[in-house]
Amino acid sequence: QWEIANNEGPITTDLPAGQTWNYVVEQEYSTRPTNISPTLFPSQLGNPAQFISDTKTLYNDVKTKSNSPNVKPILMETWSRSLSNSSLSSWYPSPTYPTQLSRATEMQTELHNYYNQAQANIGSVAQVSPVGDEFQADNWDNSLYQSDFYHEDNEGGLLASLVLYQTIYGADSTLISYSAMNSQLTGGLAAY
């Protein structure tokens, strides 16, 4: 076990003796790698410097405390809130950000930039999995989100999984056949 970088609780490796991790996927709370003011929104802290530091700390913990010196960190870039999410207008107020589209774009730009800075801080062994950029490419469609327009729904979870697959394996996920994927998922793809 080791502690999460911000000391929120233990992580258990659950590895059999003598085995190591190949990858560690790191994902942060979606507002932390942004410039959202902690003064205005104390429960939605934006703290990019701490995020960048913590990604390296967690990676080093996985390397040393789980005896996985060759583990590769995958930084799973989170996504902006949906255009239907009301928090965006509070976090990115007018007139600087006059539309929900400009607000979501700014949030995603911050996420993209800070995840890439975290990757640079760790070094070339780390990769960013651009999940948030793919949410943006789909115009933050509401079908990707649960009813809170923040957490991913089944479609958003599937999109995130496919982007992670592409990042880890360097393979085009569009080449995975529907029938092959459908046979591997409990309940099939119907829910997605």
C-alpha cells in the first residue's frame, strides 16, 4: 500500500509476489488542473502546480513502493464539463467567456496544457492519454455525460477506454471489431 499524493487514502497494489506493474493510469479531479479560483469556489479547487507535482509523486511511489521500476505512467486527461453544465458560467464568467462553448473550450485548454506540463515534469517515460480532447472533438455531446453533465456516462466511459487503449498500445481502436468488443464486455455493447 501507499498513500495517494494528497493523502486522501491508501492505494493497494494487490500484486502477487514477484509481479510488477507495466502501467499506472493517473487521473485527477477535473477542476484541479485548471485555473478555477479556490477563493471563489473552495470545493472546486484549481491548483495546477500541486497537480503537476502530485502526478510525479504518485508515479515515483508506484515505481518504488510496488517494486515496479519500469512502470510507465499514463496521465488520463480529464474533460471539460458539458455545455449544459451550469458551473461553467460561474467558473469562466462573461464578458471574457461570453458563451458556454468558449467556457468549455477554456476549461479543456487548461486541462490539456496542465496534463502536458505534468507529462513534461515526469519526463519522456510518461504519456498523456487525451481523453478530454476527444470529448471536445465530440463537442462535449450530452450523451457522453451522466445527468450532472460532468461525470461520464456509458458512452463517455467507452470513449475514455478506447482512447486509453490507443495510448497504451499505440494501436488504432477503430480497428477493433464491434463483435470482438461486444463479446468481451459483460452485457455487451447495448448499454453503450
